[in-house]
Amino acid sequence: MNGADSLIAGFVEAGVTVCFANPGTSEMHLVQAMDAKPEFRGILCLFEGVCTGAADGYARIAGKPAVTLLHLGPGLGNGIANLHNARRAGSPVINLVGNHTQAHEALDAPLTSDIETLAKNVSQWVHCDAQAKNLSEVGMQALAAAMTRSTGSKGQVATLIIPADACWNPAETVAKSIQPAPLPKMAADHVASVARALTSKSLILLDRDGLLPSARWAAARVASKVGCRVAMTAFPARVDSGPGYPEIEKMPYFPEAVMKSLVDVDHIVLAGAGEPVSFFAYPQTPSRLAPEACEIQVLAEAHFDVQDALEQLVTMIGAEDAVPRCYQRMAGDVPKGALSTRSVAAILAQRMPEGSILCGDSGGGAAVLEPAQRSTAHTWLNLTGGSIGQGGPAAIGAAVAAPGTQVFALLGDGASMYTIQALWTQARERLDVITIIFNNQRYGILETEYLRLGVNEIGDRAGALFDLNRPLIQFSDLAISLGVPGYRVSDCAAFDDALQAALERKGPTLIEAML
Amino acid sequence: MNGADSLIAGFVEAGVTVCFANPGTSEMHLVQAMDAKPEFRGILCLFEGVCTGAADGYARIAGKPAVTLLHLGPGLGNGIANLHNARRAGSPVINLVGNHTQAHEALDAPLTSDIETLAKNVSQWVHCDAQAKNLSEVGMQALAAAMTRSTGSKGQVATLIIPADACWNPAETVAKSIQPAPLPKMAADHVASVARALTSKSLILLDRDGLLPSARWAAARVASKVGCRVAMTAFPARVDSGPGYPEIEKMPYFPEAVMKSLVDVDHIVLAGAGEPVSFFAYPQTPSRLAPEACEIQVLAEAHFDVQDALEQLVTMIGAEDAVPRCYQRMAGDVPKGALSTRSVAAILAQRMPEGSILCGDSGGGAAVLEPAQRSTAHTWLNLTGGSIGQGGPAAIGAAVAAPGTQVFALLGDGASMYTIQALWTQARERLDVITIIFNNQRYGILETEYLRLGVNEIGDRAGALFDLNRPLIQFSDLAISLGVPGYRVSDCAAFDDALQAALERKGPTLIEAML
């Protein structure tokens, strides 16, 4: 047994059995160790951002980490953008990054770089000088770190940078996993202070565990009893919702809309959420969006037991029997005529199977949220960190974590192109992922943001940085070239036909909706 | 005039006029400033690794930096891998990375991350707190830093992280460029000590400016006079070569081959190069590859005037009239039959126009090097840092820097998929880039490296991390879907026909050579 064998064996014993991999020479001993462990599933991705996004999607569904296998600094670099999203999602992820031996690192060979510094951008835990004899133990520390909620936004990404000789030298023992500490509960007197402050002008803002179904029920009961509002943040990591779930608002994206939404609120209760802030800074609007006189009270931060705090609140205000309004299933018509974001969303909401997982990104996908509430129970994985190119990779991870479940990747044309390599892995692993490209042939959000600068027209040179129609990307053909059946549709009937064909087929499909 | 206007105006006045861009909301004022400056050419890339690789390719041909425009930490993250290559190439690159305002950063909105830490992995110069009134001046500092050789391997990447309000607030002046200091020359007595040590068992090892044509002539004259060897490192950034250039060896890749090559060498003279070290660390071979008794003498490090040092050496040993052997033009047959890496290389060497630029990557492309020496004068851009996915982006930059020159991107199938988005920008800008995919349906180098572990067979699970044929990527169709004409060929005649069609056409083409 060498260090690599001990590391992989430890992971398997601890239930970490999926590896999204793009290895290189410095990871060959890890590949050899994986080859000897059939329980450990290596899934090849053609680009490291697909590995990290898939690990994020996997974690959000499985509730435990997958491992990524990345090649030195550049491999980790390619994974940074989706690790940023994973960090913002609070997803447990373990990165295994191969490195030179320490002696070799000192010689500054071409692939040498300061991996530790790079890792710090996205990792709450970084380790870089393991030896073979303790590599398995350090792997269990990585797992424990990934399963531990950190304060603030540091996330749960653990990056284990492995010197090559820690893999190839002999190891003796396989370490046991470390039991993570339970989430600390909020003290009753603190919860009571929130209970006392609640009025009909309060808003309870949920994120992370505050959106677990039981936590959401608790918040809804409280809001129903008090007569106040309850909302989720704009981009929570995971939301299970649909008919039968309590109704909930969603914070808008643009700061003007958030401010308008909060104008009559004088008390915000944060349950796993941060205070409402603008996504970007703008010259004309503030960054903090709650009204100045509004009191902001933290019920429980994300690294505390948010669910328990909300349940304590229910008991304190006697809301056990409150009956919140729930989403009701409504039969919807399937729209006809030319395709629009709205009609794609309506058809998708009608046709998707119960329990579907929807992976959002930048682009039109968010339009599905509203009709889906009244059509079908579903799980929504949002683009948490604003780093576009998450949806396709996250769909891989979700499909691996929940075999037999229909997964959708809802992607803008621009967003999809950051990690288009995801399609190949979907085909290779025959994953039940239907990718919808909302193809409006532009970075639509940038056009909107640019016009917000106060200019009335987009000049040619600026426009050339937003438009995606010269040349027009043929996504259906692109999908086919990567092994995924592709359809290109521009009216509702054709979209509906393509969608139904995709739902009947095992494995992935891409539908390009021309808007 | 706002800060963004002053920054772009300063760059234009300093001759920095090309921007490889993938902007987001926090860069909209920079886009607006670019819109007002027709002399500043914005080139949209669909993925940031394409921007940074293009900037590297541009710098290697133009000898001055292009600017990249990247969106916060994730945008820079996506650019890291090719910035690593740029750093290893010593290419001057200026990254403009938009950031939140400092006040907004403190609120930890979703896209907030520690960009400065991230930038340090690849940048020898980082700046992050500019204000509008000094942004133009800081831009000129970035340019000066990019044009300044640093010690060791820190490279010439300058990363300017720009708070959004430094763009939108008013500015008054446009700063002037800073004249970079001339390269320091090596002292005559130092050069003389090298001259005295030269024998027929010496090897002069060239990299960076040691490979400038005049420096290479000087090294060849010295070697010819002394009767010793002269070689380049395995992956120098740029080599101009072909018929009429002095013959030169190339250090091999695998450590065993390097050691074999050096077995009779007792003195290595480094001219812009580092000592021979293994690319990766292996259990069975050393990392330092020169024979133990070999004396290693540094003639001039890369941040000194290497060319002058070599010319001093010529004078000291009286080699002015030495006549080194040069590559001779030889008529080659165009091979027939099934395609192989070798036959692709032979045909390409025969058909490429004088002065072509060849952008290498991992894969079969290096096979073109040998026949090209005796067929056609050319410029070779190597994969410098081992971070694959450089060739396609570098070809964009080279084609932008040298309009009218034929550029080739020589890519392995695996390597091409890291930055396949490059094709779209090649189509959009109608660049004369011919991409050759050496399609062997696998990560061939990893199979080789894996077998070097001492295993005789690749197991199914390990093999699944190396093979790329399930599904087979249809590169010709993929190219067409991104606006680039594509050919898929599997015999020599078809490859030759496709190549000649590509050479006659303006704009890009992709030829997928099935091996």
C-alpha cells in the first residue's frame, strides 16, 4: 500500500466514492490507486471547471462531498470559478491537487507555481505538505473540514495539495473518518428577542438551512401567525419547492427592485441569510438595500442550526397550528406560436417529471421558477456565486448523486460556453440531463447593465462585446459533436416535441430554444 | 473624462491597443470607454482562458502587451492556466480585472472574493486600490511592470484589479508611459570566465533572448569554433527557425532521454535558460539531470542582456568568422496512405507558407518541428508552462499581432478541449488560423506516463480516465458549429487537399486528422 492507496481507501470507507477527474502526470499514482478500488467512481471531465461544478452539484444533492482530481496550479486554476460558486453555496467539496515533490518544486520546473496561494481564494482549508505515512489521515481532515460549516462566506471547500512522493511512498494505515461536530444551536433568549420584535412589517429572509423544507415550514408558520412576509435570497444554493410547499417570495436581482420590495419593511430577520445587498456596486444606488430605519436581526447565521432556531421561534410565538398558504397545483395550457423565454418556461413546467432537479445559470432559466411552483415538485440549484458556467457541470453532479431523477440544465447561450465541455461527460456517463439553451444570441444581462449606465444606445464597439451572433453558435450541432443528441427549435410545438422525445430517451439531450 | 476613459487613453498613447475581453457588469464603464476609442480594439472571447492565452500569443509576436479584460475573481480564475504559460514564456501581459468598490467588497456580495491572492499565483505585479484620479498612472505602472524582466520565474504578468468607482469617478489627466530600463549587460570578466571554461565537452543551452536569431548565431559561432554542442530548452517561448538558421539541438522531454543526451557533457553554459531539470518528479529518476560532475555556468540569466553576453563570448574566443552548420532546404516527398502524426507533420512542413507561425500544445504537433527546419522559415510558439489548452488561444493572439501571416494551431484532441471556445473568436475576427487536431482519441501522454509507473497494462478504470473515444468527439462538426469550416480526414491525400483548401481561404479552418 502506498500513500495514494491509503488515501483512496480512507475515502471509500468514509463514504466518499465519487471523483470528478482531470488528472495529469503528477496524479498517476492516484489514478493507479483508483484503478484498484472499484467502489471509487472516477468520472472524466475534459476541463477542470466541469469537475468542480459537478462536485458542487453532487454535494448539493448528496449532502456529502465528491472529490475532484486536478493537475497542479493550472488545473486548480481552471476549477476556481466553479469552486467560487461552491463556496458561496456552502457545498462540501474536496479538491485533490497533485503537486511536485518538495525537492522538485525547488527546481522550478515549468509546471511549478504557488498552488497554496491559489487555493486560498476558494478554500476554507488548505494542506500542502502531507507525507505518505499520514496522507490518509490528512484526507480525513479534508473531509472533516468540508463537512464543517465555517463562519462568514469561507465555505466548505477543502483543498489537499499532494506532493507526488506522498502518493508513491509506502503507507501503513488507513485513517478513520472524523465525526463532525453538530451544528451549534441558538440560545433561547436570543430567539426570544427575535420573537418579541416580530410584527406585520417584519420580513423573514431565508437561505441555506433556512430553506430546508422543515425550516421553511417553520418560517411560513411564523409569518402566517404574525402576518409578516417571508422570502428567500436571490440565489440560494438549493430550494425544494412546488405544489404543497409554503409560498415564499424571492428577493429580486436589481437593487432598485430590492429597495422597492423592502420599502415598507422595518424589521428583517435573517435565518441562514445575509442582509440584502446589491449584487454589484453602482454609482446611482446604495450597496446596502434595506431601508435606513429598518432593524436587521440575525436569528441564526448559516453555520448555526438555523432549522432549530426557526422551530424555537414557532414554539415561542405559538405558531404550531398556523396554516400558511401553499402553492396549489394548477393545470396550465401549453403555449403555442413562436418561442419566448416565457413559453419555454411554461412548457417545461408542464412537462417536467415530479422531483426533477433544475440547475440554473445566467440566462433565461429563472423564468421556469414561477410556473414550476404550481406545476411540479422540484429541486432548484441556483447559480450561487455569479460565476457563470455552473449549470452544465452542476447537472452532471446532480445526475450522478440522484440516478433515475430527471435533471435539467437551464443555460443562457453565453453562460453555456464557459463549460460547454460538460456535454461530453453527460454523454460518456449516459446521464439523464436535458440541457435547454436559451439562445438569444447575446450576453443579454450585459446589454441591460450597460444601458443602466445612462447611455441610450449601445455603440458598435461596445455592442461587439455583447453580441453572440457573429458567428451564430449552432448549439444543437455542437451537442451532437460531443455525443449528445441535439435539437434546434424556434416554435412552441417543436420545443414541446423535442422535450418529450428527450424525456422518453435515457441519457442526455440538448435543446436549443431560439428566442 | 472618467477613470476608465483615462486608463484606455493612456494605453492607446503608449501603443497598447488590443484587448482580449470577456467583461461583466463591473467592467461596463471600461467597455464604455473602449466604445469611445476606435484605436483600441476589443476582441470578445467566450472564455477567459482564451483571452489570456491570446494575450500571451500576441505578446510573443508583437513584443508588447495586449490587455485582457476579466470579470472579478472567477474571470481571473478562468484565465490562470494560460497566464501560467505566459509567465513561463516571459510574455508581457496586462490583466484588467474589474472589482467591486471597496465599500461594496466589505459587504461580501456573491461575486466577492480575494482577487489579490488569486492574482499572486501568476503575476509579478499586482495593484488593487487605484482611484479614478490615478488610474491612468497606475495603468502605466502596469505597462512598465509588464515590460520589465523579473528575476527567476516570476514573469511579466501585471494584474491591475480595478475598483468599479475608480472607473466611474472623474479623472483629469492621462498619464505618460514610463520608459523601461535597458537590460543590464553581463560584465566582461564574467563572460571571460565562461570563455575560459569552454571545451568540446561543453553544451551551450539557450532560452528566451538566447534564441533571438542574432543570439542564436552568436551561440552557433562559439560552438562551431570550440567544437561543442548548442541546444535549446524543451519548450522555449518563441523560436524563429528553418532553412538558413544555424542548426540547434532541442532538449528532450523525458528525464531518461535528457540524461542520455548529457552523459558526455561536463560543462553546461546557460544563456537565458535554467539548468536541465525533469518536467515532473518520478520515483525512479533524479530531478536534476546534468551529470553529477558536470559544471554548470550561468552566462546570463533571462533578465540580463543574453544576446550581448553571447556576442561578447564570440569576440573573446575569436569566433566572428566561424561558420556554423545551418539547416538546408530539402525537397520532401508528400507522403501517401493512412495518416500518422509523422505524415501530418511531413505534409504540413511541405505546404506551409514562408514565415508561418506555429502554435504548439500537448499532442502530436511537435512532430512538425523536425521537418520544418529543412522546409520553410517559420516561428514556433511552444507550450511553455505545461498547462495544456494554450495553442488555440495563442494562435488568436499571433494572428492579431501579425495580420497577413499564416498561423497554425497544432493541438492534441485532449488539449484542444480546454479552450475549444477559441474557434469562435477565430471565426468572428476572420483570423488566418488553421487548426490541426491530432486526433488519437486519448490523452496519449497520460497513457505513456502511466505505463512508466511500471504497470504493464492499463486497467479499465484507469483507462477510462485516459481514453477520449466514448463518445468520439467530432471536431470537424464542432468547428462548424462555432463558425469555422471543418474537415475530418484519415488519409494523406485528403489531409493534403483539406490543407490546400484551407490555405487558399481567408479566415480560419480546422482539420481533424484521424490518427
